[in-house]
Amino acid sequence: MTDVHSSAQRSFNMSRIGSRDTRPELIVRSIVHRMGYRFRLHRSDLPGKPDIVLPSRRRIIFVHGCFWHSHRCRYGRATPATNSEFWKTKRTANTIRDRRNIRRLRADGWQVLVVWECWTKKIDAVLIPKLSEFLKQ
């Protein structure tokens, strides 16, 4: 199946996808804030520049896009039909980097939660309970 966009249009679309202040990240930040927690964003002195850092509780929350970080859900299992070898390599590198960063953070005494983009589609059933459990430990 061919792409519905031209190569230039696809390139432009992909270049507009940001790594900060994404919709899933804003949803998670809003929920954590409403729970009464205060946090720091994107601390560059920590491995992986975590999305949400609660320094006093030694907690870190990463908000990962299912496609970009190869989640096991249907969104993460999707494979592009064009340039598939490039995407496979890129996504594999992302998951290796994620594991390495989480391992470093845990070795430094941080507790880490990865929130997946698909969880933000099920806020009451999945996201709020997982965040509550993680933050109240």
C-alpha cells in the first residue's frame, strides 16, 4: 500500500511531531497536579530527561508514545509500510535507550513509572489508578 501523502508532505508531518508538551503528557501532568503533587519538567541533569520529576518523593514519570517506543498495544505494533527498515532500527534504538536510562535512574535510587500513550485514552479505568498507586507508595 502506498502512502496517501507525498514524500515531502510526510516529511513535513513527521517533523512537526514534538517531544515535549504532547497531548498525552499534558493529560498526565494535569492529573498529577489535580492529585495535589508538584513536580519539575524535563530535568536535563537526569538520564533520559524525564517528563515529570517529583524530587521530594524520588519519583519519575516518563510519558511514552506507543508507536515511538514500541509498546505492545495495537498502536505500538503498527509497522510503517514505507521505509520499514529505518523505522525498525529507530524504534529498536529508542527502546534500548529507554531501558538504559531507566536502569541508571533506578540505580541512583529513583522509582520510575512509564505511562503509555494508550493509557491516556482510558483515564478513569487505567491511568488514574496506576498514577495513584505509584505516587502513594
